[in-house]
Amino acid sequence: MRREPTVKVNKTTFYVAHRFGGKKNSVGRLCLKLCDRTGCTEGDCADGQDQRSHSGSPEVYVKALRTAAFVVGAVALVATGIGAAAGLGATFGLSSTALGTIAAVGKVATVVAGGLSVIAATTKPRGTVGGNPTKFTINKESGYPYIMGRTMSGGRVVHRQYYGAKNAYESWVTVHSIGPVKSLGPLEVEKQPVTFSGGAATGTYADHMWLHEQLGACPESTAMAGPLGDFPGWSASSKLSGLAADLWTLKFDDKGKKFPTGVPQRGRVVEGVYVYDPRQDSTYPGGSGACRIGNEATYVWSENPALHALTWAYGRIQNGILIAGGGLPITGIDVAPFVEWANTCEVNNWKVGGVVYTADDDSWDVLKMIAQAGGGEVMPVGALLSCTFSAPRVSIGLITSKDITGTVDAPGSASRRQRRNTVIPRVRLESHGWEMVPLEAVSIPNYVTIDGGRRPKEVILPLVQSEDQGVQLALYDVLNARELDPIVLPCKVYALGYRPGDCLTVDIPEASLINREVIVREREIEAGNFGVTLTCRSEDSAKHPFALGTTGAPPPTPDLTIPEYIPPPGPPRTVHFMTTYEGAAFAIAGSTETTISTNAITATIDDARVFSLPATTITGLTAGEFYGVFYEIATGAFVADIQPATAKMASDAYVFIGWQGTQVAGGGGTYPVSPTPPGGYGGGGRNPYEQER
């Protein structure tokens, strides 16, 4: 008997399961069994896990590699000295031995550790390398498919067998996704749906095609079965628990009329995995509902990219074994930004949909692909996984020259290499047979003119299945690339409270940053001078309505040009007052029941202008009223307005002469009781006849 492949960790030998082997198993799982025997079969692995026979091809399925990127992040933290080892162990669930190992590796990683968070935040995902998910294929290297949202799946064949008289029957066991999934849609053969009754096809393929399926419960109560029951390599114990799969059986006819070209191409639309939603978790602050992290029976179905990113970072665990995702504890994830991001995705109607693979695709790259579908980025912040995303922001702080401890570094403008003005989004569309297709190029005429011609860029969005969403995200890519980045701000220690994703206002005239809004991209603690370095990107709020299609005007390309200074408006101008006058003891001569008369005077007003005011009589007034008397500058006329004469007192088109009452009708030359005049010249309760020259 040949020995199983092994992996040694700290001098302990782990026996590693083969993939896709043997008669009793088509899908192997990782078996890290601390033993010295080989060939363990279903049911006898450590802790009674649901394992399969390890016989078969010698390829080693080391699932631990799926978390390599997350471990590198932990190594970076140790290498840069961010966080104590004990805190790191508590956050990531690492033993002291593991921490020692990471610390040793950290010595090697010191050179690159400082830039890891920037790389994680800015590098684009490479896309899935597991092949075309719509094709019905055999690929033992890709690992398990993992379906998010609603998409077409050809499936990965994990077992194939001829049997029966003259080998007329051929059964295919195909895995569509780690489960459980919401639904497996109708089977399509050569792009045409086939109906089944009791597992047997009706219509064209009657008596020649059968289908049995499962959604991927863990565990499954029964195994899928073919039309003849058990067949070689498949029995009632072949349950494929935790995998959404189907068993498809064909019977070939002698005349070749049913399948003239051999095995037909097939596929089905699958509504994929469930996710954890903190908003529906009553144990999360502000949440309400029964959804609980780690209890997949309580998860909800959603196409929200932020929720899929959060769930993938936490990981998919079956029978105590991590089978997909990052494997971070919830205490190692900054959940609040993911919740805010989820709300933004719902407002913008951004969805995620597609297939990734647990072996071919790197876990960190998958996380970035999911984030990309929601206009977001994931990044480590201290010992936590956090995120930021494209959305309008409100500035929460001000950075001025007094907050700076070193040299501010800011580019004058984005480099020409980065500035693009034409974008070609590539997305997967149901209308095109679920294939990745390029959309029509979108150009921004203002930028084309500034750049002196079209500068195209293709943006590949592997988990986006909507034209509008693809265009919006691609425009964000172009607009963000034209921002000023990076703006490096060495700040005093109290800036430690700012986090990646926060919007700040920077007012540092010495660096030509005048009331410039920026988004924090990275925060680095400077232990040497007890400071904090914030790496930021400028933020133009006008780009959001343009990218989302609510306005047709793109924002100008940011640069460090000092904006034209426009002084703030002063207080509103009111009526002019006379500062001095001469020619008469009083400006107002007197009044009758219906008239007010003025004397001829030469008046200097409050802005130093001088007016020669003639004697005049204002007629048509009401007896027994108090009036404000005004000289209208534009016309040279005198007018009277009943106290308090609010409109004229608030206008600089007039010069205020004074207050005057008309005589009471039939009163024998008496005047009404003087009310308190309004504030201003002659106001404050003074009687107009008491005004001194």
C-alpha cells in the first residue's frame, strides 16, 4: 500500500487527502489526520468528519493555501511591529507557537511589510482562473465551485461512469457549488430547457435522460441515485454532503438520434450561497433578526456584494473544517464599514454574481473580486480586515498646518499614464449566453479634449452581470484614477483616530492644499516620532452623481492649482444715514394732517457722499400716523412710509431723513402719542423732535 502525501508542521506529520480519487469517492476533502496510517475512508477521519477515500491520483489538495494571503497579512503586522503578539493571537486565534513561527517569517518579510496594505487596497483582482464556469467540464485542479448570486453553471464533473448492458448508461456527478444554495434551475441541454417528471426526462429525451439533484445540505439525508440505483464507484453512502450537485444519466441509443454529437453541452441557472447579514442579527448593534454569524442555517440569500465579501472573509465551515474563504474570526473583521457598504450597494442596485473556485483562485483575490463588484476595496487596518467603497462622503475632520509634523507630499496632478478618458467595461451578461463580453466604449468628451485624444482602458469585472452597474463601476475607476494620489500627511498622534475610508478636509496653503477634501487610504503609526502618517487621495464630490448617471457634467481633473480667492460676503447693506447736515436746524420742517415738509439742507451720508436736498412737501398722507421720511437716491424724490418702514430701512437705495407724525384729524394741531421708533438712526425710543443736528 502506498503512503499518503504528507505535510510537516513543527515536526508533526499531517496526512493529506487526495483529490478526486478512487471507487468510493469522487470529491476528496482535506484530511489533516494526526496519525501514521493511510487510506482512511469515509467516517474514520479525525473527529468523525465526513471524509472520503484517499485512494486515487496523487494530486495533493492542500486547502490551507486558501488562507495564504490572510496569513501574509498577519506576517506583515508582526514585521512592522503593529500590535502586540498577544493581541494578534487573540484576534486571529493563533497559538503562541504559531505566533513564534509568524514572527520568524516576519523577519524575512520586513522589507515588503510596510507596503502590504497599499498593495491590498490598490491592486486589481486578476479574475477567476478556474475556466469558463458556463461550460460542463472535468477539471480536478480547480477545487470546489462557489456560486454567488444568480448565474449560469455548467458544473465540475467529479465522477463519471459507464455501466449497464453494453455500457449503454453513462452517469455524470457534477458539483455546482459549495452549499447549501437557494435553488438549482431547470437543466438546459444545448441551451434548451429539459423537463423532468420523477427524475426522468419527458419529451425529446424521454427514456434516455435522468436527473437527481441536491442543494448541498450538510449533512445530506440521502445520496443521489441513478435510474438503476448503485453503479460502480457510487452507492448510498456517496452523499456529497455540503455540495450543491446533480447526478445526470444518459442512455445512448443505437441509432444515435438522441445524442448525434456525443455528450451534449449542459448547464443550469443557479441561485447560489446564503450570506450573513449583520443588519438582520439582533446581537449586532442596530440589527434585528435571527441571522447569526457561523450558523449557516440562519443565513439569508442575497446578491449584495458587501455581504458576500463579509461572509467570504469569515469563511465557509462544514463539520468544523474551513472549506472556502478567509477563515477570519468575526473579531478580526471590522464589521461596521461592511454594513455601511451593504446599504450603499442596495441604494445603487449593485449586485454580485458568478463562480469562483476554492483551489484555482486565491482567497484574497476572490475577496477583491467580490469587493470590486460593489465598488469597494478591502484592506487590513491594524489587526482587522476593513473596507472602503465609492460613495459620497461628509468630511469628519480638519487637517491644518498646525497638525503636520514633517514634509507634506502631494502630486501636482495625476500622471498621464494613469489618466484615462475612455473606458470599456467587460461584464458577464445573461443576454449573451452568460459569457464575458465588452460593453460599448464610454468616452468623457471633456477629458478627451484635455488629454489631447482618446486614452482607452478596459476594466474587467468578473463578478458583475449588469450593463448599468458595469458602466458605473468603470467610470468610478476612471474618475478615481484622475484624483491626486497619494497625498502623504505626516500628522501628530491625535490623527490616529482617523481610519481608511474617512473623509477629511485638508487646509495647508504651504502645500497648495486649500480646503481640499481627501479620503484616507492608509494609516501608518510612526513609532520613532510618536506620529501618524495618513496616505490620502483627493475626493471630488462631483464625481459621484456623474458616475451614477444623475448628471452629465464630469468634474474637472484635480490639480494643485490654488483656487481664486473670493472674499466672503459682508453683512447686507441697509439704508443710508446722514452723519451731518447744514442749512437748517432740523431736516424735517413739520407736518399737517396729510403732508410732511422738509427743509433745504446739504447732507453728508455714511459713505461720505454729499447731497443737496431741496425743501419739499410730501402729500397724500394719513392723519394721525407716524412716518419714516426717506430721500430716494436714484430719483431725487422724497417719500414717506408708515413706521416701522421695514422695506425701506433695509434698502441702500434710500437716505433716512427722520421720523415724523401727521396731525390728528380735527385735533386742532395735536399729534398722536409717539410710539417707540425702531432701532437705528433716530431709534431706541428717541422722539424724532429731540434729534440733534
